[in-house]
Amino acid sequence: MSRPKRPGRPRTIRSIRVLVLRLAKENPSWGYRRIHGELLVLGIKVAASTVWQILADAGIDPAPERASSTWAQFLRSQAEVLLACDFTGARMYVLAVIEHAHRRIRILGATPHPTAEWVTQAARNLVMDLEDAGYRARFPIRDRDGKFPHLFDVILADASIEVALSGVQMPRMNSIVER
């Protein structure tokens, strides 16, 4: 004896519902669209509205308030550990670093032709200067200028300083140095 078919869309598979709820629990700042995107990456094809409905049925806000901050709020909250660095000039390149919290400028050097070796040595000198001064920088912001060799980031990473690259075509992200 077979059951009569229920009208409407078939129920979502239980394992998918469990996964959606697990993702929501482990990542409370994710909304239904982010969870939907993660499911697609995993090869699970369900509609975003289905994810929304699963969360709503479980009493979870499908679109929670985002805890992320704006770029300006991030800079203010992290000012004590932020550096901004860039090359300035046209005929003579000056590699400068600014401590966001105190607006102290450190001139790492000047040269008409910045080479990878020169910039790498400037990074080593910066790390030593920061250690001597007791300044615990965590995030230097820099643009994607080709004058910064890969070793620049590696040397800073070895000192537990994580380089944050400014966005592509977003000059205001590192405008403090540009000024």
C-alpha cells in the first residue's frame, strides 16, 4: 500500500537541514546567503530561500546583523598596532612608514632606484627599529606596488606582523601615507 503524494515541493533532505543548522551555529555572523554559497561550494544544490526557511523554522535569524566594521572603524580600533607604508616621490623614492596611533613617521630610506635587495634590507631595519622601540605592530597596510618584493612580507611575517594589502584601485585605504 503506497502513501498518497503530498502536494507541493518535497521536503529538504534531513542531512542538508542538519548541515545548514550546523553552519549557522558554528558561524553566527553568517546569513542565509553566505550559508547558501558555502553549500554550493560543497556541491549541494538548494535554493537560498530553502536555507532561509530552514533557519527561520529553527528560530535562527536568517540574516543576522553583521558584526563586521567599516574600514574607518577597523583603523580606529587597531591604531595601536597599525603601520602604513608606501613609496613616495618621483625622482627619489622614499620608503616611509607611519605609526597610526601616534602619527610617528619612520623614513626607512631614500633611493633613486629601489631594488628588491634594498627594500628587503629596509624591512629588516624596520623590524629591528620596532623591536628596539618596543612598538608591537601587527598590521602594516601597503599597496600592491611592484617595488615591494615578496621577501618584504616574509620578513614582517617572521616578526609576527601580518601585511594587509590595500584593495585594488582603492587609494583611500592607504591614504594616510599618500598625504
